[in-house]
Amino acid sequence: MNRYPLWKYIVIVVALLIGGIYTIPNFFGEAPAVQISAGKATVKIDLTTQERVAQLLTQANIENKGIQFERAGNNGTIKIRLSSTDNQLKAKDVLQKAFNPDSNDPSYVVALNLISNTPAWLSSMGAMPMYLGLDLRGGVHFLLQVDMRGALQKKLESLATDTRTQLREKSLRHNGIERQNDQIAVRFPKQEDASAARQLLNKNLPDLDFNVEKSSDGFKLVGKFKESALKEVQENAVKQNITTLHNRVNELGVAEPVIQQQGQDRIIVQLPGVQDTARAKDIIGRTATLESRLADPVKTYLLSGEVAPPGADVFRTGDGRQVVFKRSVIFSGDRITSASAGFDSNQRPAVNITLDSAGGRVMQEITRENIGKPMGMILFEKGRGEVLTVATIQSEFGAKFQITGQSSTESANDLALLLRAGSLAAPMEIIEERTIGPSLGADNIAKGFNSVIYGFCAIAIFMMAYYLLFGFFSVIALAVNLFLLVAILSMLQATLTLPGIAAMALALGMAIDSNVLINERIREELRAGATPQAAIATGFERAWGTILDSNITTLIAGVALLAFGSGPVRGFAVVHSLGILTSMFSAVFFARGLANLWYGRQKKLQKISIGQVWRPTE
């Protein structure tokens, strides 16, 4: 009646074994470290950089406990584990001076960090500690304001280019296109031309509403943003900026960065584990914009001491060469819909690029008129432009084309990654910054876990005093519940925050409630005159329906918090929902396994230790 088959005990043992493997890494703590990342999108970090780091530390007599290279996208990150915070600061100073001789134009981000002390054999099995949120681990918090007017101006500039292309294709003569505040104005000598242009543009440019107005020198066609288009531009600006920030920050290896929208025009960026605010600003500043321009066909490269022709811009390549470009922009990064590395017809590395329809029309027009002339890609970071590639236009093409001339497949992959990352749809500025030190985070961890431990001990004392041996079974099941909850959070690599610790404490109270229902149900069966073995079996079986109903209703509330909440609320909801699932396993399946193991083989069982059973008097 009260015997588990062997496979159920095997399930329990396997669950405990897996739980142990994934829980243990959380007890090894973290070591002070220095992290080296690319400060520019064109800077490459690889194993050669790792060897240079080792040499610099050896020359400075700074002992390290390990240097690891981690792949992040198509680039890498180097983390140096150190024995103390003093060595951490010394190592940072040495590496900062060596890798960034020009402090005004740093090529690398050298930042303080913390990395896990988990042994290699556990890491090789995928067993890693939970990520800790900003409030527990420390780090930096930024609130960014998106310049919506800048987003509108950038969109208006793109629409002005589209307007010029549309009028040229239909051979509609005009006296110039200009941007006036948040609108486009096209001047025409004749009203008939203005009316024809109005019909054409209202049909092909749905974001603007064009109307003909009388002007001093003829007629003026004025295009203004529609309300729906205005709202869409602002929403897309925030979304694209968030996507670009994700692409850039994720390449730096920051553990579980939080990048999310707040309100209509603000973005929150949280970088746990990063203690250097200045370096964190460098990380945020890596958001780049991309432009394609025609290079000067006569004098493409400048020699040392030469002056650029008037009306041209000069930008440097990665190897220091100066390239002369025209000032007009063919397309920017927001026109790129996809970019992937591949090979050209001669099996040489190339990058395949696809533009949106508007970008494709402009590209077709430009390439038709400039076959045999050079065109380049320029990446702008922190106001400085760097040439990624210069290629010769071989033939007319539109929305889909290839960039050739890459030195290797790896460099083609790197360029494709940069192109995919896109550009900011609008400029941003930091309006709030906050640093949470690791000592404050450690204090929050101590207080949070102390509350869980004290709550667990109080529950354990009450249960064992009131239900005796069955109370002890309940306490063991409660410990297993907490054990499995931490293991699952570690397996999922979830981020634990203070609200998550609060959810753990709540999960203890909800989990023990299931055991109270089971124990009281067994007592009721004993009062009704059932034998101890029958009371145990009936108690677990009949309590199960009540436990399932109560947990499902609570789980629905947790899923609602997860679906509609954000930030700390979602963190609470994740731990809360997982705690409900683990409590159903531990309170029913595991606790009954203990009871069956202890009492199941006693055929003539006369009494069980479940506290005083109050029998009704006759």
C-alpha cells in the first residue's frame, strides 16, 4: 500500500543529483578580475591579445589566477582572474596604459569585473552560478533620453532623398527641395507640376501629407508628417536604439545586461558587475552609425602632407591610410535589412547586403551613374569616422549587392556583424547614472538570504514540534524544494534580484502549506479509525486534489505577473512560479517517498509519529 516502486526512488535520486551539480556553483563565490573588450567596433580581440596580456602582467610582477578568452559574437573578451582587489587595481592600471596609450581615443575597454570561482570540471558540465542582478552584485545603472527631434530629422532627411528620387523618375522639374523644421518643401514654377507631384508623392510616400501652397516665386509643395507616422517614427526610434544597444553591449560579454524602455522616450541600461562608471559610459558609447559614400574618383587616397580637395571629407582606415569621400550620403545603417558573409563568383570572401526598398532605389540610381568609381563604408563612433571598406562599383545594382575585397572570411564575418548591428535611429544622452558598489550588493545578499534562512528555521522548529517525525519529513521536503529551486534557476541562468529572494521566502511558506494539508489529512483519517498504513495512503491521495487546485490558482497569478510585469516584478514572478512547481514535487512526491521508506515495510504498524491526534469523545 505504501511502497514506492524502484523507478520512483531512482527519479528522486537523479533529481537530487542533478540539483546538487547545478546548485554547488553558487557557493564558490566570485573573484576580482579585469576585463578587456573592444573599445571600437573595428578592433579585434583574439588569442594574440591574450598572449600580450600575459606578457604585460609577467613584466609587472602581477600574479594572476588564470586568463581566459571568451568568444562574444565575432569578437572576443579577455578576463584576468586575480587574487586580490589590490592586484586587480594594479593590473588595470598596467593594461590601461599599454592598450590605450592615447587616453583621448581609447581602442580598448579595460574594466574592473567579477568572475565566478566555479571549478573547471563543473563549468564543463554547464553548471554555472545564477546571475545576480544590479541590487545584489553591484554595477552601474543609466537612464538614457532619446532625442525624438533628432529621430524626426533623420527620418525627414531620408524622406527628402526619396522625394528627390521619385520626382526624378517621373521627370517632374522643380526648383529645389529643402527641409523646414519638421516638413519638406519642394518649389515648382508651375501649379500643374506641383499638383502632379502632389498626387505622385501622396501615393508613394504614405508617411507625409503633401499640399500645394502659393509662394513668392511660384508654388510650393509642403509635406508634413501624419499623426500616425509621427507616432510610428518615435516608437521605432526607441525600439531600434534598444536593439542596437543590445547588439553592442552583448559583444562586450557583460553578464545579463538589462536594456529596456521606460516611458515613451527613455531607455534603462543596467550592467551588473561593472564598477567603473567611466568605462561603462565607454560601453554605452560604442553605439555606432554607419554611412555609405562615394569616394573621390581622382584622388581616393591622400599621401602624407597632402590636403583634401574642397567640399570633401577625409577619414582614416584601420591601417592609417587617409581616404577622401564626398559629403553626400548614399545610405545609412538603418536602411540595411540583412548582411551576411559569403563568397563572390571567384570564391573570394565577400559580404552580401540587402537594403530596404527606399535604399535600393537610391543605390540603383547612384550606381547607374558611377560605374567604375569607388564607394566606401564608414563607421562613426563617438563622432569619429573610420573606413571599413572601399570597393569599386562594377555594375548597376539595387537593393541587393556584394562588397568584395575582404582579406579573409573572418574579416567578412566581422564586417557583416557591424552592418547587421545597424545604427542609432536617434541620438541619446545620459540623464541619470547610478553606481551600486559590490559591498552594498554583498550586504543585500546577506540580508536577503538571512531572511530566508531564519524563515526556514522558524518553520522547521514549528513543524517538528507539532508533527514530530512527519514534521521532520516535511522539513526535509522543504529543504529539497529550496535546493531544487536554486538548481533550476542556475540551469536557466536566471538573474536573481532582491524581489527574487523575497519570492524564495514566499515559496517556503507556500510549500510548507502543502505538507500541513497532508499531515492534517492523515490525522483526520486516524481520528476516523483508519489504520496507520491506510491513513498515510489516504491522506496523501485526498490532499493531492486540494494541493493541486490551490497551486494552480496561485500559478495563474504568477504567470499574469510574468506576462504583464516588467523589471523586478518579472524577476519575482519567475522565482514564484518555479517555486510552485518545485513545491508540488517535494511536498507530495518526495515527502511521500520518505514516509514510504520509513513506514512502508512495517506490515503490523500500530502507531505513527505525527503528533497528538485529538479523537472526538463519545
